[in-house]
Amino acid sequence: MKSNLNNLNIEKVNAPYPIAFINNFLTSDKCNELFKEISAFKGYDDVVMNGRHRVNKGSKKFKEYLNKFEHLDSFYKEFNTPEIFKLMKEKLDEVKKANSWQPELNELQYSNDNFGEQDFNLIKYLRKSWPITKFFKQTINLDIDFSKSKKGYYRKAHRDRDTRIISFLLYLNTIDKELGGEFEIYKFKNNNKKLNDLKRFPEENEVNLIDKFSPKSGQLFFFLSTPDSYHGVSKFLSEDTDRVFIYGSYSLDRKVVWKFNDK
């Protein structure tokens, strides 16, 4: 499964943070194969957000399904590389606004390790926690999950975990607008760019909905996971259709340091 971000038409989204999408990132045939494989899962790691069934990187089921399903394995191997991260970062740099948050990234080291999403690791914990963390080379990896959502799934306005640099979302089937499940983009009402004001889960009256997109098969969204990258999902209403997608991020082994660029 090969894709080339350089040769695809990337659409800019009018948002307060750098975000873009690509229609037909994958062909309908490739989407159908991935859709069938995720739909064939016999179990999941957890069920969250009122109906999102997930298999998470690093789990026993994740490894089992990669061994069993060739298209998921191929997709994972392609995205689990520094090249895709670098391409996404380049494209987001092209669409960023003058007044926006930017990550302070030093020399990066890429790792295939999972950063303790499932298992506690003392060395990794200490590297995240100690003040001497800054003396370690920053390590980046891919976090990813395979998801199938059912009726009732929704996600209030939020931003992702503070270890994430870039998040991405690939839809594997099309959902009609009247069925909900739309990807929503929010803007924080307060223009004061202080990190302490930008909490991870804002109150409903602290954000404005500025755009929303119904899932389309093969559509890839990716965005810089800035302190103000608020997004959500409208309530999914379908009785008969699952909302199937792959969600991932390129994350550090510590909190990302963000600096507001006002030039």
C-alpha cells in the first residue's frame, strides 16, 4: 500500500490552527479492504465515547490483527516511518498562519517503540518526568488505533494529549450528513494566547463551531496538535452503518513545548 503526499491535491481548511485534508488519499478498493478487515475484528481493546470500539497500538489484539490482515499491516508499516511525519509537517508548515502555535523541535530520533500507552516503563516515565529531560534527544513515534463507531458515538470539543505533534484521521467509508458523525472544528473564543487558558476540555460556551465535515471514504485529515487545536465529533445516529476509521498521531516521549509565533 503506497501513497505519496507530494503528488496529491491537499486542501487547506479555514481554522485557527494548521489543518488540511486530502480527498481520495486511498482508492475505493484500498478503503474497502481496510474496512472489511476492521469490520472482521472479533474483539476490541476498549469501547469509549459512547460507542467507539478501538484496537490500540501495542496491545495483544493489535499485534494479532496485523499478523492476520495484510492490508492493515501494510498501512501500518507505511505510516510507521519518519518520512510520512516529515511530509505532513512540511505540508502543514505551508498552510500555517502568521499568528499560530509552533512546536519547538530539536534533533529528533525516530523510534518504533510504543511510548507506554499500554504498559508502564520506568525509564520512559523518568524521561518524561525529570527536569533533565531536556538533555535527552527528543524521540518520536507513531501512536495509532483502528476504530469502528456505532450509534451514539460522539466527542465534545477537545484537543489531543500534550505529547502529540501531528494527528491524523483516515475515513474508510462515507457517512451521509443526516447520520451525523461529522468531524467538527472549533475556535477558542478568548484570543488571549496563554497556555493556561487553553485547557484540554473547554466548556461548551468557551468555543465556537467554525466548520464540520461528513466522513468520506478515502479522505485523510491531518493537523498540528497545537494547544488550540480544538475538534470533536457530532453524535453518530446510524442504526445500520458503522463509522470506520483509523486515528493516529506522531508523538514525542514527553510533552511538546509550544511557542506562539506572532510574526
